[in-house]
Amino acid sequence: MARLGVNIDHVATVRQARGVSYPDPVEAAVLVELAGAHGIVTHLREDRRHIQDRDLYILRKVVKSQLNMEMAATDEMIKIAIDTRPEIATIVPEKREELTTEGGLNVISQEKKIGNAIEILKKNGIHVSLFVDPDPETIKMSAKLNADSIEIHTGHYCEAKSEAEKDKELNLIKEAVAIGKDLGLRIAAGHGLNYFNVAPVAVIKDIEEFNIGHSIIARAIFVGLERAVKDMLALIQ
Ligand code: PXP
């Protein structure tokens, strides 16, 4: 049965909009775990637009399930990951001007930088995942660089405008899962998934984990976090 990691950055986004101390992503993490989620996902961005260092350090102490730190492969973030020891570090591309992570990592053009980050993080006992597009060559390079997992970027599938485009993107995801699995990688998926588009991806057998943020926190505004998490768990399982 697939696991659900819930990204709680969006709670911090609301807090930062006011520059006050609430709502607190740490409190959200507790409720998300109580609702049955299998992990907490959080992205400490270079520009600290939502999650702050304080959040990550307290989350590390509070999270009892699994903490997945999304991070750029920079010296600063590698140092913080080694200091906080999340169970998983997911390396993501980061651009200052983007609204959210816009695509997968270019593992091929950044082979050396990403390879070094993987090596250092793994040496420190951290499971390393790479956020990648469903592209065969990128997945092969991820395995070559000794990543433990890949998280397949589902954003293009989620944004597809027609059924034909959606089918095409879904097939790319299925092929990517098969290639990753063959290479011994563990497979997660995420980005843009919501209550209406998750089912066709959730039935892909070898995806072990879904990392979902925006749709769950958005629904929680209306129905509360517990119900929002449970509704998503029911869909992915
Ligand atoms: N996985 C990764 C690597 C991400 O960067 C994000 C967005 O922070 C997510 C999953 C969650 O995406 P969404 O908020 O669209 O569910």
C-alpha cells in the first residue's frame, strides 16, 4: 500500500504572509501524523519564503513518522541536512523567481554537483531521493549516481489540458516507474496531485509514496486537516 507524505510548507506560506507566528507548520505536522499520514515533507528554500530554519529544527524534534527535507544541492542546505538529519533528503531544482518547484532536476547536466551531494548526504546516513521528470536518461543517471530513490514529477500530467495529453503523460510516468524499479531505485511521485487527478497515478503499483501538499492544505481550510488527510489516504490506498 502506498504511503502518503504531506507537504506542510503551505501552512508556513499563510504565516509568512502576515509576518506573525501562526499558523504554525509544526502544529500542522502533528495533526497530519495523527490523521494517519506516513511522513512530513518540507522544503527549506534558499530565500526562506515559507519554511524557516526554526521550523525545520523543531519539526526534526517533533516528527515521529518520517521527515523528508526537500532541498537544493547547495553547501548551505547540505550542512543543514547533516545537522538536522531528516530521514530523507529530496534534492530539487530551485529558482528564485518560480512560484513553486517547476520541473525535475537536470541530473545529467549537473552530474558532478548532484553526485557530490548524494555522496555526502548518504555518508551521513540520510536516504537520498532525486526529484526528476519521467525521463529515462535522467532516471538512468540517478541510479548511476547512487541515489536511493527518485520522486517522479507529476506536474505535467496534472497540468495536461486534454485526455490525450493526460494519457501521454501518464504513460511516461508508468515507463519511468518501470525503468526506475528495474534499476533498483525506490519510487515516489508528487507535484500537482489533487483529489480529482490522483487515482490514475495511485494505481501504478510500484509507486511506494506520494508527496502531496497544496491540495491537502487547501481542502483543510474547509474540512480540517484530519479529514483532508484521511480523504487523500483513502484515494491513494
Ligand atoms: N514533491 C516535491 C519535490 C515538491 O517540490 C512539491 C512542492 O513543494 C511537492 C511534492 C508537493 O507538490 P504540491 O504542493 O503541488 O502537492
